[in-house]
Amino acid sequence: MLAGQCCFKPATELYPGFAGTVAAVGALPSLAEGHRYSRTDRMAMAAARDAVADFDGPASDLRESGIVMASTVGGLSEIDAEISRGPAAWYRQGGLSRAASYPVSRVAASVAEHLGIEGPTCAVSVACASGAMAIALAANLLLDEAAPMVLAGGSDALCPFTLSGFNSLQALDPEPCRPFDQNRKGLNIGEGAAVLVLETLARATRRGARILAVLRGWAMTNDATHPTAPRKDGLGLACCIQRALEMAGCGIEDVGYVNAHGTGTPLNDIAETHAYESAFHGRSRPIPVSSTKSYFGHCLGAAGALEAAITITAMQTGALFPTLRLTDPIESSGIDWLRGELRRQPLPVAMSVSAGFGGSNAALVFGRSRA
Amino acid sequence: MKTTLPVLTGIGSVTPYGLLAGLISAEPLEPSVITAWSTPGLRRAFLVETFRPASIVPGLKTRRLDRLSAWALVASSLALRDAGIDLSHMDRSRIAVFFATGFGCVELTAAFYQSAATNGWAGTDPITFPETLSNAPASHVALFHDLRGPNVTLSSKSFAAESALLQGASLLRLGQADLAIVLAGDTLTQAVYEWYEAAHLLAPACFSNGPTFSADGFIPSEGVVAMVLEPAGRQTARSYAALGAGRWAAGGDVQAGVRQLLGDVRPDFILCAGNGAPCASSPVSSSACTIAGETEVIPAQAVATGMGEAGALLHLLLALSKRPGQGPALLLGTSAHGGFAALRLELF
């Protein structure tokens, strides 16, 4: 991303007969019991293992951790359309164990099994806002003292089901996507997983942990407007952003960067633009916004977690990633569309914003640790 | 009835017991014969009878929805009706929806696969696709009732309903919402039933007329239960119970975990949830008895156990409907896969 590279390839390389452009993770590490796990599970397990690789606290804390994993695809990647011709026959022909990975709860359970975690474990499935909501719910678990720390994130694999679904909705851009561009044509599906380790600031400070960022505020709202389309005026998302800032104790001037949902679809990007215009109205200088889906596509349930990780990376490195291929931005007021060259600036506070089918919105406010 | 805890003020249910606001009869049920798809012989399950949602909730349009979404709409409407809540006086952006499900919208997921098998992946139905998403039921509840607060769909191996209940109550305690509608449910489809059968998880009573409790498997069930939670002091109507501290865990020592949760409190009742484990041999009963001592144990019922990880709200509804009495209680779920869920309650 620092080099401005994206990772798209033609969908036909993976799924012959499918048009469009996708971003795929390469080969995954092999697992001794790999046959029991879906691709979504395996990506989640790999990301979670990396997330705790440096954990040097008591083993009991890791064992008692909570897990909140987001996914919309779950084990759909393991099931093919032949199941519809007769489930019993498909199960007899080897589908039984593949179908066992279907429930999204398996994603969280797989991480728990892989790392020997025994705390509260759940999966969140709120379409494309899932990943951000997993982090918000994990934070609530910490406030409730339900676990000493929580692994929160998301994972979703590419699969024909979702590619076909978005294709049927005519939501796919056949070329690499152009979020927030006036000539945007849709989204590219990606896949991936990201897991964050959350613990209370007091506990992390006490044990001398390396604190990557402080989650200062979070909020979740719903548009209650349409089953798939966002509210056109963006007010549901704007309300979500305002609530998160309120919880964070931040004003609109404090935010240095917004990692946007920015799918590249005509409807989402215009609604989201209105949301930023409304939420940051009155700010003395334009709010810097970019969509990093232009690098790796829309990873659905994993998107919010991946983008939270990128927001934290931006804060740590001072690198504000521009939206790729954004040449003719949506007309707006008060928004500084990040495009072209990578910009570097100190970033004490940044936001990650997500939205999804069903009208769901989520916003996370991160701050740098003073520790 | 004075409490500082979130309280349960409304219940709506679409279950094999029927479509009801408030408590239900809780009489033992006999499974129904499956006729919705062709079976190789007698196959039985606890099924929701077909009904027209608009006859229960006027104006409801559900023709293109998964049954799970339609049932969630009906159950949430019945629960709000039971709670006697006038939403027009509330800040809709502070009303949350938590929906727990094991499998999500499997009926339309199957239909989408069917369209792919028939027309190829390039010929699938754009109307069906969004309705296959697991969060479609909760989204429709928000859309129909104009609820603009947090809207979360979750799943947790064996404990989805309990975790939704705990997280809904947590949102109220943390001041992130003024009211929460917690729903849990699943539908039974051919693909789900035949998976259970292929995995040898079904009780003998699924294949013949016989006793419904069995150590050798469970009888699948379906339905949606909705519960309205309000912060203490806000509710004006009667309450069923107050929700205290709770825990759910994927593993560990059940008894130690529950004892830690209870502290010095001795529950008068333990309401058992079975979570898909074989009914008679459920580890719930033995754990509950060991923890309970002289405490009265309200056993799990097969119809709720068969609903799997979304069944705990039906367990709770059935236990409340038995009207065991007033006082401290514990909703306890354990799973054959390990782990537990426990929630302290104060029954009114």
C-alpha cells in the first residue's frame, strides 16, 4: 500500500466463467486438521495467530480471552450449487463435513480451537459493517469485564455465491474500482482477515504492553430506510459518526483522517459523501477521507476489521493512504479527498467508518496512546 | 419490584406452540410429520404451522422474504405489543435490535443455490441475494418499526441466544441504548434436517411415533422468540424478570464458572437450556443439579433444545410460562461441545 500497489486480478483466473475483478489471498498455511475448516475459518485462524504472536502476558489471560469474529460468507465457500439437487445425496458424496463449516459461528469457534481460547466467543454477521461492529462489541465485552482481553476481527473468503450475488445486483465494476470518483461503476470483491487484540488501557499499561492505538469511541446505528440501499442523505451514518466522536470525547476538528467505507458503488459513495458533509459540517478545514478498498477490494465481513487495522497503521506511520484511481472526485464541500501521492502527517486521532446491506452503520475512533 | 437491572417487559413468539404475545401454555408438544419436502419415510420435527403474517401484523409484506425474516417481524411486533410500548414517544436511534441465529436465512440461501444450479452463477436472482444475508431478519425488524439504533446479528456455537441476551442487556447497562429487542431463531429446511440425519444426530422419535425425550439424539425445531428489554425504572408496565450478570464461555470448568458468577447468591430456580444436545443425557441437568443442591431445577424441553444455539430464548419463555415462582434464578445452558452460558435472573 505504501508503494501504491493494489492486488486485483481478473475473476476468471479463480472462477472460470465469472466476469469482473477480484482480490484474492494466496495459498494459506496448511493446518493439520484443514479439512474441518472453511477458507474463511483458515484465514481467521492465521490472522488470529499472528495477532497474538507477540503476546507475552500470562497464558491464562489468553486462554480466558473473548473472541468476536465477523463474517458474512462463513462456510458458503465450501458448498456448491449441487446441494440444491438433493442435500442428502450431496452429503453422502463428501459434503457432510464441508457443510459443517457453514454456520458463521464456526469462524469464531475455529479461532478458539486453534488458540485454545475458552472465553466468550461469538460471530457477528451484519453484512459489510460486521468487522467494525465486532470491534465495537468486543469493546463492550471489556467494559463488562467479561474477559481480560478480546480478539476482535473479521474474515471472509471469495466464493461464487457472493460473486454471483453482487453480479446479479449489477454492483461489480469489471475493472479495478474507483471509490468516490464521479465515474465509479461498482465494487470489486476481495477476501481477507484481520484480527485485533483489545484490552483495557489500564490493563495494557500495567503489563507494559506495546499499545498500538486506543479505541476511544465507537457507535452503531441503522438507517431503517431500505433493505439494501443506504439512506440517500447519509444521516444514519452521520449520526453514527457523531455518536462515536461523542463517546471518544473528540470534536470534529480533532479527527485527522477518515478511512471510509467507500465501496465504489454509485449509491454508497454519494450517501457516504453526504454523511461526511453533515457530520463534519462547520469544521475549519476539509476532513481528509480515503477508501482503501481501492487496494484490496471489498472484503465484506472482514472489511471493517481490515480497515481498522489500516487506520491504526496510518496513525503509527503518519501515512495517509490515498484512494487509488480517484481522478474526478464526487462534488462535495468540506471533504479533502486523498488521492495521488501518499501524504504524511502526524495523526493523533483517526476514524474508520463502515456500512452494510440492511442499513447498518458503524464508526470507530482511534487515538494514539500517550503511554 | 425494585431493581436497578435491565428488565424483560415483552415477549413475542412464533414457535410450534403458535403465534403468541406473552407467556405460552408450555404443555408438552408432539412433533409434526414433515410434508414440506419429499422424505424417504416418516420424518418428524417440531414445526411452525403455516400462517399469513399480515393477519397478525396488519400491513406486513413478506412475500419475498425468508421465513426467518417474516417470523422475526411477527415476533418483534408481538413482543412490542406485549410490552405496551408506544415507540412514537421514543428516540428511535436509541433502540437496539440483537438477533441470534444458528443458520440464518437458509431457506432463501437454498433458493439462491437452486437458481445457480438451474441458470448458472450468471443467472441468479438479484431480489433473493440480499435476503440470504444473516442480518436480513434484524434489518427488516429495524425497517418495519423504524428502529435506528444498533442492529446486530450474531451467532455463537451453542450459545447464540444467550450471548444476544447478554449483549442486549449490556448495551442498556452501558447507556448505549434505551431499549433493546432481542430475538433468536432458526428455520428448519430440507438441507438442515438432512444434515442432522446424515450426521446421525436425530432422536428415534424423528422416524417413528415414540417418546420425544431420548438419549440418542434430538428432534429438530424451528421458530423465533423476541424479548423486549428496558432499563430499570423506565418501564411502566409489568415485568417478567430482571437480568443480572451473565457469562458465556467456549470452554473451561462449567461449575467453577457458574459458582464465580453466582458469588454468594443462591438461586431458587435453575432454568435449563439444552442447546441441541441429546435431551435426556444433556450435561445441563447434571451440571445444574450439582450446582443447585436443594434448588429447584426446571428441566429443558425438547422443543426448545431442538432449536439449537438459538433455542435459549424459547427455553427461557417456557420456563417463565411454567411460573415457577418469584426470586433469584439462573438460566443455564451447556453444550455437548463444551462451554456454558449462564445468566442471573430475578423472577417477578
